[in-house]
Amino acid sequence: MKFFVDTADTAEIKSLAASGLLDGVTTNPSLIAKSGRKILDVVAEICAMVDGPVSAEVAATDYDGIMREAKVLRAIAPNVAVKVPLTPDGLHACKALSSDGAVVNVTLCFSAAQALLAAKAGASFISPFVGRLDDIGQDGMGLIADIVQIYRNYPALKTEVLVASVRNPIHVIEAAKLGAHVATLPPAVLRQLYQHPLTDKGLAAFLADWAKTGQTIA
Ligand code: E4P
């Protein structure tokens, strides 16, 4: 499973990229607003730090506007993935952009039917939002199971399932068990994946015993 980080905070991205475990980045208009920076500047900086796809979302909602904005975003760096909304105009643009060789991430997916449409439109990634479905009492992970199964039924569909709106490590593990290709994680959730109290306890005991030996290794 690939791990993307869902943030526009470049300091966080730099620190997480140093781990060597980061496969890409996703941003959205809310995350760009939170950064307080201009989208073109922040996406350029992220693209220079991370080799994998960096999703930058269009703000236009009509086909012509999406295509105009996609051209500007694609010019930032070769690893920009154009993020478009799951709307008729968004999928129309997805088809045109993917036919032109762009990497396209279709966002705001909340149903398997929408995911099927996005795949037929040539999306590189479909982003189903599990946390937001859970928030309204629906089964976010059930949607991931449905999409993974549907895409497996049609191997000609090359769209990767990018699990979004992830709120906790259980979402990540469940998505991995289902075979989702990617999870995009808030930095705090990515850091939580490392943690287990028995690891901390075990390490403290090993270090205490080691100190008693008086030895050094290097
Ligand atoms: C995905 O690409 C989105 O940016 C993100 O995962 C949305 O998550 P949220 O529901 O926590 O805002």
C-alpha cells in the first residue's frame, strides 16, 4: 500500500519525506487556505520535495474553467496530479486530461457508482472519503470494499483506490486488508502508525539493561 500525506504544510511534508516512506501528497482548497500561502508556490515547493504524485485541486467547476486551471497546475511540475471534483464537468475534464497524459485524481467520491464513472473517465486515482461517510452514520470502509471489488472485476480499469478522509490507524489497516492501493493520511495519523505502548516499554527495558553492561557499539 502506498502512503500519501494529506496536508499543505511543507514543514510537515519535509519531515515525513525524510522517513523514505512517503509516496505522494494530497492537498485540497481547505488545506491550501489553512497554509495561508499561494497554491502555485506551495505546490511547487511540495513537488520539489516529493518524487511521487502531488495532488493539486482545481477551483473551477465548469469544464472550460477546469481545463484552464489544470493547464496552469500541470505546468508547475511533472509530478502534479490534477484533482477534479466528481461532477459531470469534472469527469468530462478527467477524460480529456487523462487522454492528454495527465495524472488525474477524482475527489469527493461517496458512492461506488461514482467510482465506476471515474474509472471509465480514465482517472488515475479515485478518492472515496471514508471519514466523512462515517461522520454521517454511513459505512466508509464498506464503500472501499465495494470499489475494490468492482475495479477487480474489470482489470482493464487502471484507476487506483486512494482512501481519503482517513481519521485513524484502523481506517488504514482496514483499507490495506481490502487491498486499496493508496491511503492519504493526515500527518498525525501517519505518525500514529509507528506507535505501540509495548514498543516503548520494551525499548526502555532493553536500554536499561544495556546501560548496566557499560558497553558501546560505535
Ligand atoms: C483527500 O484528498 C482530501 O484532501 C482529504 O482526505 C479530506 O479529508 P477530511 O474529510 O479530513 O477533510
